[in-house]
Amino acid sequence: MPLLQAIDVRKTYHKGATQVPVLRGVDFSVDAGELVAITGQSGSGKSTLLHLLATLDRPDSGEVRYEGARIDNLRTAARDRLRNRQIGMIFQAYHLLPELSALENVLTPVMLRYGLAGYWRRRAAFRQRASELLERVGLGPRAAHKPRELSGGEMQRTAIARALMAEPKLLLADEPTGNLDQTTGQGVLKILRELNQETGLTVILVTHDGEVSAAADRTVSLVDGRVADGRLRAA
């Protein structure tokens, strides 16, 4: 059984009286432990597909299934719980809270999950895990710094640590190297690849960067809202 699956997923956006079809019947699946890259030109629907897989949006028709259970039709609270506990997200724009330190940003998923009282009872263990994650991505000495004091690469690595805080089974990344220079982007990609290989974390990333997609186990290409190709990386 695939870990995550999209079945004949369709999505159209409306701009006034104009309809803009984005996904036109996408079938896609990923097995546990894979690192899959979704590629395609701008407007091909790759980010829209990722948002549907993450339950950040709903398809007009079709289904999204996680561990065999349908998730696209869940109520808002149930989708929020699923993302908080099972699915980590990394965005191109980082989405760090500017008033919080790197360590505090990493802690936000468990603060939301357990509430203030629950977090406070386990704060020592949570802070220890957050510190270990920042060390894992090479940011231990920067834990007390706020986003404005961090470089783009450091903010993205903080976002990776935050996405891992709740110990998800699945990590979804939308253009994780898009705002970074080549060297910094390669460092971020190396972290994702190591996490996948060492911990079995399943990773799906959207990218237009051929170097990023070449590091994946498999690439899935979207053209005009349809899957055009899905192939294994050459050994």
C-alpha cells in the first residue's frame, strides 16, 4: 500500500468568469521511504498538487489517501491534526515567526499540538529535541538568533528542523532551494537526502532545478496538469 496517493485529482481555479484548469486528472503515489521529485514548468500544477497532498487545499474531484485512508474530505480540525502529527512541511518562503528565535520556531509544532499546559509539563524534553534537531542541520550555535539574524540557508535549515519536530512520517517540500544560491541549496538538499537515507523519512519535493531532481529516487513530471513521466533515477 502506498504511503500517500492521489487518485484522478482535478483542480480548477476561478478568476471572475474565467476558469483556469490546473490539475486535469492526476494519479500519483509514493511508497514509504522514497524521495520523489515533482518537476514541471511554471503553471504545470506541481505546487497545487503538493498543497492537495498536504491537505492545505481540497481537490474539485478525485481523492487523496494517506496509509489507505481518504484525507482530502476530512474536516478542518482533523486535517490540522494530520499535518501536525504526520506531515512536515517546508516552504520556499520559510514562514518563520520573526519574533521567535530559531529554537522557539522549531518548538512551535509541539506548542500547537499540546497547548501551553501540555508543553510546559514536557518543556525540557521538547527543548532538548529541538536543540538536537538544530545541531543536526548545523545550527546549534545559532539557536538563540531570530530570523532577521539568519541567512537564507540558515532560515531554510531552521524550517527543516521545525518540520521534523513532530517526528512526521512524510516531509513535503515546495521549492526548498528556490531562494538559495547553488552552494547553499546543495547543502539543504544534502540534509534532506541524509534524512531520507538514515531515518527512512519519506520526502516529496517540488522543484524546477534539474540538479535537485537528479538526487531523487524517482521523478514525476507534470505537463499541463497531467503526469507526463515518472521514472526511477539511474543507478
